[in-house]
Amino acid sequence: MNGVVQGFLVIGVVVLVGYVVGRTGVLGPHATQVLSRTAFFVASPALLFTTLAHADVGAVFSEDLVVTGVTSTLACAAYVPIGLLRRRPAGETAMASMASGYVNAGNLGLPIATYVFGNAAEVAPVLLFQLAVLTPVFTTVLDVLSERANGGRPRILRAVTAPLRNPIAVATAAGLLASGTGIVPPEPVMAPIELLADLAVPGMLLAFGISLRSAAWPLRRGEMMPLLLSVVLIKTIVHPLLGLLLGLMLGLDGHGLLVVVVCAALPTAQNVFGYAVRYDQGVAISRDAVLLTTLVSMPVMFVLVALLT
């Protein structure tokens, strides 16, 4: 239980610092965009590469990975009909879909895995699936939608090769290749990459906090409220329920079941907001989803830990 509290406390403090920075204006009017773009183009690729390069890819191909892959995919897909029925822009629908199933496995999942599960490696399947599948897929889709929004009409070849121009996708592929082959760059090469990787999470959290300076309270957004509540419902209730059902179907129980359910109950990752700012798609709903799911998921996880232990 202490791990859940500590994880949320760490996030809250850094976001609060960002909010104070935004209030004072010391970083200027474009701080959110600069920090988010720095995290996207520089720090996040470094983080993805270092994380995957040192991961034991073989060890994470288990029932946990199956549950993560299936439930995250279903949670993301669950929002798409809602966006289509409400005739929302494609970019906003893509970001809300991502927010519905992309969990905060890094800066919240890792401390929870350490203090609640007793092993940080328990969250590895979630990290692997999100880094290797969800992130490249969504950022590639956003690449295409962003170009169309700017008046361009991407050719089929350009759309197909979009991952090759995406730093997130390239870093993911490089990390998996290094892990699979065992060929990891020497320490003098990895040291600066790891240093840059340390900037990713705090950079996104600070950008998120700064953005709250000018943000209206989420539930005051009349037109967006049903959409936002749909994302929150899918992420904090539907996603963990899917984890519970699929885990039981696969024969998981005890500790194993607790791991997959709590991981599914993690809130929307701040990365989603960072991607929204980078592509200028669905920024408001992404920011509000991160905020509200973080608030709602805390009591949900307390209940899950109490019921499953």
C-alpha cells in the first residue's frame, strides 16, 4: 500500500513544481511546448532505448504480457466508437483512445511494483508492450494525422515508412535489437544516453504542471465532459475489470492476478499529454484525462490491493 502512496506523491510534487513554475512565468510562454518537444525528440527516445536494451525480453513473454496486450488494446479500442459517434476530430479521437489504455507504467508503475509487489520487474511486460507496440503505433498514426491537419496528403509510401522517421519508433526498435542480440553499446556510449533518459519523466511532468496554469477545471468543459468521463471510466474501471477477467481465464490467482489487475488500473501516463502537445492533437482531453485518472485511480488501486491480498 505504501508503494501506491509514494508513487502518487512523487508525481504530485513534480507536477506541483511545474505549476509553480508556470505561475511565475520564469520559463516564458512557450515552456510547455519546449519541454514536451525536448522530452519527445531527445529524452524519451533515450529512455526507450536504455530501458529495452537492458530488458530481459525473453522473461517478459508470459501470461502477464498476454493480459497486458489484450486488455490495453481493448481499452484503447473501446473509446474509438465514442469519438466516431460524437463526430470528433480524428487526432483528438486518437489521443483519447491512447489515454484510455496507455498506463503510467514508468514513474508510477515502477515504484508500485517495487513496494507493493516486491519486484520492479513485475511491470516489465507492461513497459515492453507499450514501448514496443502502443507507442510506435499511436505516434505513427499521429504523424499521418498531423500532416493531414497541416494541409498535406501523405502518400502511401510516406505513411508506411512513417515509423522510420519517428524517434520513438526508431529508439524502440534499436532497444529491442540490442536486447535480442545482446549487443549493447559500451559504457562510454551509454552514459550520455542514460543521462538524457533521466530527463524524460521529469520533463513531461513539469510540462504537464505548467500547462495546468491556464487550464480550466476539467468538469467545467460542457461539450467535452461526456468524452472525458468516457475516457476516465474506461481507464479506471473497464481496463482493470478486463485485466481481472482475462487473468482468471488464464488461470492466474494470488500474486499473479494482483499484478495484472493493478497494472491495468494505473492511470493514464503523462507521456500521452507529451505526445498530444508534440502533434498538437487532443491536447485538452489528454491533459484532463491524465489529471482525472490519476485522482480516481488511487482509491481504485487501494480497493484492488485490499480485495486481492
